Amino acid sequence: GQKISTTEVAKLVSKAWKALHEDERLEWEEIAKQDRRRYEREKLMYKGPWKLPVASEKKKRNSKDPLAPKIPPSAFLSFSNSNR
């Protein structure tokens, strides 16, 4: 068990992404496009509030509705998550 920092992992994954063959990179781009289309469909169907009302005066930021559609990750982020 060697410990690696998060920044080191990010650098290694970034190098692997840059070294990917064009065909492999296109596969990840297609996954990202499909996820983007899913997000757009879910966003159109979602009827709830995007932001929830502030619970207290101390809390300045509105928190997001947990049922709201999640923004899809980029192709690089999908690749990165599968290679960590």
C-alpha cells in the first residue's frame, strides 16, 4: 500500500488521457454525449424547484433539490473515474 496524493492521481490520469488512441477517446466522447442527452431529457421532465428555499437566515446559499437531474461528467471525467 503506497499512498498517492490526489494531485498525483490526477496527473497520471491526465497523462493516460493524452496518450489515448483517437478511437478510444471517441468511445469516451460518445459516452459523454449519451449522458448529456440523458441529462437534457431528465431536465425537460423535471418539474420541481432547482433550488430549495433557505432553511435559516444563517445559511446564505440555497441547496439544490436532491431529485433534480445531475449534470453529466465530461468524457475526461468519465475516463478518469473508471481509471482511478
